Amino acid sequence: MVELVYTQVSGTWPLCGMWVRVPPRAPLKKIGTRTGATFREHPGLVRGRVPPRALRDRFLITILFMQTHDTIIKNIAEEVRKKLEDEGSGHDWWHIVRVWNMAKHIGAQEHADMFVVELAALLHDIADWKFHNGDGTVGPKVARQILEQFSIPQEITNHICEIIANMSFKGAGVQTPMPTLEGKIVQDADRLDALGAIGIARTFAYGGHKGRSIYTPGQKPIMHQSKEAYMQNDSATINHFYEKLLLLKERINTKTARALAGGRHQFMEEYLRRFFREWDGRI
């Protein structure tokens, strides 16, 4: 929805490079006599000046924006679904849905910009660097191409692409700080999906996808100090718990996500204890 200073004359006005139809005789609400008013739908999303002739009677109405937030989110979700629904490494459409739902939950608790949160969650794995020879620029580039189809303002597009660029874990010794609240929330949602029962399932799905053994006795986990070393790693899947998953609890950003991470972390620790007891034939 867009708030627009408006006179009782129907017409078509350009807003941020897009056109909206102002309906005739729309419900009106007097807002005073200030001139040179500005309109805004959402911080950073719609910003501009109303044509001077529309200020004559200085009324405020609410009109439908060309594409509402919900419509944009729905359309982008459908595009992501079509691209990832048959993916088999644990980075599939249902991973996106879980991260999306979790991001909405965390974002509501943390009072974030939900439009940015939802779009970043939907697009965070649209072109994961792990499947593009380690090229971390592909994901933000593909996301930008999708966002530009919907005429989303540049500053929001830049924000979402920055989140995607800084999303992934890149090694035990590599810091991946998020500069914005929205980025922290989506990163937390993604990391929570790498923990607990779902995280265990995804870990073995990815290991099988990469042709890795389940466990190789005597092969020690490696605390990778660079993205390059982490990319080249091909050790057994069980090592991935120690090289990444068990480190994530201490890298959660938000209070809401930390409350969830502890239980999922504990579940993985119990799983590993059971795994090694079964491996050794003790139970």
C-alpha cells in the first residue's frame, strides 16, 4: 500500500519509475495544508514526490501499489520453488521453506524489516557457491536479476544481495559477520536448519551427494582457516559435525535463535555419542 497526497481527480501517476492508477472518488481523509509532501510505503522501498497539481486539496488516501509486498514474495517464492524443488543435496525447496518460516518467526520477535527478511530467506540459496566452483558472486548476481524483474528499489535489492553474499559458513577460522539485523536473522534461520534432527539429515544427504564416506576411522576433523581450504575438504561426513555443525551454536546472532539453537545442538551431541557406540558394537 502507498500513501499518496491526492486530489479528487482520477489519473495515473509515476511512482519510483512505475505507474499506478488512482481511482476516482476514492475515500479521502483530510491531512492539513502542508505543501511539498512526500510519500513512502516502507522505509527505503517507495520514496518520491507527489506531482504538484495533486497537492491542491491536500487529501490522503491509500491506494494499491502496482505490486504489493505479498504479491512480490509469492511470485519470487514460486520462481525459487521451480528452480530448487528437485535439488538433492539438502539445499532444496523445502530447505528454503524451513528457513523462510524460521526467518519470519525470528524477524517478528526481533522487529525486523520483514520484506527484506522474507526475500533474503527465499533467495539465500538460489545459486550457492558450493555448487558454482566456490564463486560467491553467483548467488547475489542471480538474486539481483530476479529482484530487478519486480522493480524493487535499488537500496533494498543491494541489502538483500549483501545478505546473500555474507550468508554462508566458510570454515572454522573464517568470520562471516552480518552488518544488519535482517542479515543476522536470515543467517540464524539458515544455521538453525543445519542443526538438530533436520541438520543431521541434511548432512548425510549432502555427504551422499558429494560421494563421501559416512565415517573413516583415524581421519581427523580439520579446522579450516580459509574458504579455499574449506572448499577443498573431502573428508568423511561425520567430520562435518566437528568442522562446522557443532560450531554454529556459538555463532548465532539473535536472542530468539539462541533459545532454539541449544536444544538442536544437544540433540546432535547425543546422536554422535550413539553413533560411535553403535559403530564400536557396544549397543
